[in-house]
Amino acid sequence: MQRDIEKHEWLLRRNCSLTPRQTVVAYGALCALSLSVAMLFLLHGVWPVLVFTAIELAAVTLAFILYARHAADYEHIVLTAGCLLVERVSAGCASHTVLEPYFTRVATPASAGGLVLLEAKGATLHVGRFALPAQRRRLADELRQALRDQAP
């Protein structure tokens, strides 16, 4: 008797409140406002304000760059027959971990801030960085059930 094994997928993404376009517009508006105020002070002879505005805009630029680098971070978990693949992308760098589903143990987070632990043949992997605590518990339960369903 042959049994069709279905594919299970979980995609966990960072919760970003701004789209890329909104980020650019917000950054432009902030720069324009800060430079406008600095220019008004400069016209009245108070030039040190321009220096502080430059420092402020450098800090804001750094913050926006860091935000943009991690805006597309995600974890993608795929369970198929004989393969549990965990793909993690952080700041554009991808890592892939393959675990054997028959030997994988799923541990529910012990604390509210804890991550889901996957263990298989000495390999351990923490997943659920982008999920809320309740979603992590649900992820652990769903993973555990999907692994049980695939057991021979």
C-alpha cells in the first residue's frame, strides 16, 4: 500500500510596519524637514545647528539602512517525505539546514521568549524568531503533529 505524503510549509516573516516605498518616503520627508529647519537657523547666523543636523541625519541614515537590511528576513520550514528543510535568511545571507523527520524531536518553548527547538541526530536548531509566543507554541504543535503523521 502506497501512501501519498503531503508537503507542509511554514513561513515566518519579520513584521515590518513600512513597505520599502513608505520607508523611502519617510526618510526623504525626515531629511527635508531637518534640513529646512537647519537652513532657517543658518539664515539667522546660527551655523552650529547645521553641524548637529548632519550628525542627526547620519544617525537616521544608519538606522534606516539597518532596518532595510533586515526587513526581508524570514524562516521557511518545509516538511516533505524524508526531509525537513529549514531555510533562514538574515540580512540577505541564507542558511539551509536539512533534518531527517523520522529522528526529529520538537520541543515547545519553555518560556514566553523561548524559541522552538528542533533536534535530530545531534543537530539542534532554534526556529520561530519572527513569531509571537502563542504562534511559537502553535508552530511546535503543528510541526510535531506533521512529523507524527509522516511516521511509518
